[in-house]
Amino acid sequence: MNRESILLGLIGEDISLSRTPAMHEAEGLAHGAATVYRRLDTRTERLREKTLAELLEAARATGYNGLNITHPYKQTVLPLLDHVSEQAAQLGSVNTVVISAEGRTTGYNTDVTGFARGLEEGLADATMTEVVQVGAGGVGNAVAYSLVTHGVERLYVADLDPGRAHSLAEEINAAVGREAVRGVDAVGIEEIISRADGVVNATPMGMPAHPGTAFDTSCLMPRHWVGDVVYMPLETRLLAEARAVGCRTLDGTGMAIHQAVDAFRLFTGLEPDAERMRTTFLSLS
């Protein structure tokens, strides 16, 4: 690619507060490359009539080097790509699309490594024998894979669509080669949470467009740890209520920063500075 300039974008809904553009633009500039990162928000009047396929084709035609993909397109983007990495295909979820000079698209999932590094930084010594994950959507696949490959012995994945939760469980169990994940209905999940060591919110609940919590937090006790993938805002209602109870918490910062670090590397072939990208991320708070 032309390292004198980098053109990137983010496709998703309600992404005006995303800090990803600033991280990539600052990191590209630090490497001497003029970098433009555009938000392609499908909730805006300009783009709401565009299909995901049309947005991908437009990015290809206008010379984008890559795209990040966020809610609600991480799963629906797969069949539109020319190639998908083995891990992303196993998970059925893509958050990073590299566009070659010839216009070929390759999908990856950097949410996996992003969440895993967040766990290592924030909850390295937490008990993870039994954990509940609420949400089996696009980011849920990556979170579940990270959890069961970082010490969780039994993971319950809850979703309002039990079929989606069961499908995710089958995918992750096949990927890791053991029966580590069980899909369950989100209705009544509080009872399972009350017995578990920790819980992770892998739904959009807590974002400005999705206020509230994904479960009744009255089931939380001080011995629990609570994680949230949402980072807009950093202090979600879930985390605020968990801290008030006395729980250890993990916000979406680590995942947001490290997924961007790995995506930048894929987009550019350059080696990013994770601490520099963290500084940029935190400067926007």
C-alpha cells in the first residue's frame, strides 16, 4: 500500500462517539502517513438507504485501505467478502476488513485479541471457573472465544434468542475442541449469574442508543467481577451499579484499544505503538 497516505473507515450504527478514528489517524501520522478515517454511520440520513454491500463496493472503488465493522454488521458482512481468516470464519464474525490494492477484501476478527488483552490487563487474577456472558451477537463470538481460551471452565451464553445462544455455543465448542460453552435463554439469567464468578455484557446495552442494562443487577454480589464491552460511555450503568455493590469491574477500554492496535497492523503493515494509541484513546474522555 501507499504508506504516504492511509484511507480507512468504520461502518456501523450510531457511531458518532467512536474513538477508533482518532486512534488510527494519530497512529498513522506518527508513522509519517497522512491518515483519514471516516465514520460511515448507517443511521444518518446520507447513508440510511445504503446497503452494506453498496458501502463495501464504494469503499473499494474509492481506494480505501480498510474498514472496521461494528454493530450490527459483524456477522452479515461475512458473505460479502472475498476471503475470511480461519479464526473469523470459525467465529462467524468480522470486525476488520483489509482492502488490497487490487480491491480484494479480507475479513479478520481483532475483537478476540482485543478482549483477551483487556482481560489480562484488568482481571488477570480473577476467579473464572464459571462465567456468564449476556449477548450472542457479533461481538459475542469473540468475547466467548477469548473467555474460554483464558481460563473459563464453564461459560453460559445467554441471549433473548436462545437459538442464537445455542449456535454460538456450538461454534465455540468446535473451535476450542471441548464442551466449554452452554447456550441459555436470557430470561431468568440472573439466577445463573448469582452462582457464577463473573459476568460480561456483550450486548449494545449501555450505549447512548441502548440505555439500561442487559440484566437485573440486583443479582450481583461483592464477590462477582463484571465486564462490559461497551466503551461509549466508559462508565455504563452496568459498571456503575456493579461498583456500587463492590464488584471488580472491567470496562471496554482494553478491548477498544487493542482491537484497534491489531487492526492498524493489518491495515498498514506497520507496527503500531499500543501505548501511544492508548494515550490517544484516553485523551478523548
